[in-house]
Amino acid sequence: MSAGAYVTLDRVTRQWQGKGGVTDVSLAVKEGQFVSILGPSGCGKSTLLRLISGLEVPDRGAVHIAGREVTGLPASQRGLSMVFQSYALFPHLSVRENILFGMRVRRVARDARQAKLAEAVEMLGLDGLEARKPAALSGGQRQRVALARAVVSGHPLCLMDEPLSNLDAKLRHAVRRDIKALQRRLGLTVIYVTHDQTEAMSLSDTVVLMRAGAVEQMGPPAALYADPVSTFAAEFIGDPPMAMVEGAALGADGCLVGIRPEHLQATPPDAGDLAGQVREVEYMGAVSHIVVDHAAARGLIVAVRGECPWRPGDAIGLSLPQENRVLFDGRTGRSKKDPQQDCGANHRQTEPRDSRKALHPQPVSD
């Protein structure tokens, strides 16, 4: 078990007939941290949360919470609360009754129940809604009731599984702020599953990026953004994602060169490192995204302030500052920490390779 960790997974594996789930995953979460488990559909992130909660039992490995092994214990004995995507409210009970339900089951004294109810209702802006049934609430209000129920449980560990997926963009932003404020105010340890990298980056102290049942990269949001370990991480984190350029187009055979949209610089067609054609211009208000086509690149998007003079069909040059380039091995897709390091091929001038193969490296098992 990792020293100083509040939640520890030690090489846990859970699969179904040898497929899916998670394989040999280790993870340590410190007390009071907000950790997001991020990844595409089917990567194993919800399975991981269910293993922590006790809703699933690992085939191999161990789970520890607050210094004790809980691998074989049911969820009710793990000292945690959960918030689900579906709210999981009782439709026939009022807001008040939904929040109090768990405390009544645990036979908490009436005065203590009422004090916790009043605190949760005030904290989450549910005043005046206590007598309403879930059907009379908005999606955001229902999720706040689910959060209130987690708050009154008194458990220091809260697991959240895609809690904002059913909300529209405006409500997601508002409830996201509520969740972060709640976590800070109560000092909760939160483990939060999401497929939305904006949620993960804005909420978390640590992001765990998963791919095909394994941890691809783990660290502070800024580290995943600035120093991705693979092309998968580079292209999953960031909106728009990091662009990938075949190294041969820039004199670096065997490599893929990654660069973020804000670091790409638009130039006249004959003045940059690359020359391409504008496919689309997306005006976003404070920023415009210039989408550029180039035969040796994918995801070329230049972020510029405000409006821009380029239009679809225009020829455009792109400058890629050396200090902002991130190098990846063209065969494995893994990052190359040393810019002088050989990228998997000699650096003689060669005929252009099949760009489809070069731009789609084979996945690597962790």
C-alpha cells in the first residue's frame, strides 16, 4: 500500500471472459484530493470506480481505503458516498425525504438529521424546494439533491460517476462550480469519472487518463497538457487537441511532431515551416480557429485572437517554434524527451512514407 495514500489500488484487474474492464492498474489518492478518471468510452474508467466502491470485486489485486483493506467488503462497509449520472433519487419521496433517507436507515438521531439537512440545503441552494418531488425539479436541482445526500452521509470519500452528463452546457458549468466548492469546503476526497476533458482539467488536482483498461498518464492537469507521454494523451487532452505533423515534413524522419493550436503561428504561404490550405475558419468571439489541410499532418488548427483575415481556400503558411514542439516516436507514438534523440529512423533524406501509417502509430501497452 502506498504510504500517505487514502485510497490505494494495488495492481487490480477486473475483466469479463478475459476482455474489457481494467488490467493491472495501480493508483494512490491522497486524502483531500480531487482526482478525475478520464478517458473515452470503454476505457475502463467506470469499472475502476466500481472496484473502489465495492460494486465490483477484482479478479486480482487489492483495494485499500483509509488504511484498511476493503477488497472483499460490500459498498456499505467502505465508508463512502456515491453520486451517479442518473441522480438515483426516489421519485415518490420529496427533496427532504430523499436527503434524509440514508440517515434514517442508519438511525441517526432526529435533531442531528435536521441539522445536517439544514446545512446541506443551505450549502447547495435548495431552500424552498424541500417539499417538492424529483419530477418537479430541473436536472440541475436533482443533481444538487444527489450531492446533498452525499454531504449528509458524513463520509470523507465521495465517488462520482459522470454526474453532469445529463445536464445542458450552462447547468454543467454551474453544478461543476458547486462540486468544487463543496469539495473544498468539506475537505472531501473525491474520485470523479468523466469522458469530458474540460471537466477533468478544471476540477482536478490530479487527472488519471485511461486507455484500453490501463493508465496512460497520471498527473496534474497542466502536466498532461504540456508534457503528454503519447500521441493518444496529446490528442485527448486539449480543445482543440494537439496537432500531429509527420516529422519528414520538418526534417525529422521517424518522428511525429506535436504542437498546440496556441503555439502555431499563421504566416504568408512562403514564410513558414509548412504551407497548407485553409479548410475552415471558426469564429468563437475572443478567438478564431483556423483549420488547415496539409498532406503530412492531422489536426492542424491555429488559434488566433478575435477575427482573422483568412478564408476557406486561402493558401497559408504555418510556423512551428522549436521550443513548443513535442516529439513522439513515429512507430510507437510515445514521447521523446530528448529532442536530439533518434526518433526510430536514420536522418538521411528519404522518400516520403505512407502518411496514413505514419500518422496512426500502433497502440502501446503500459
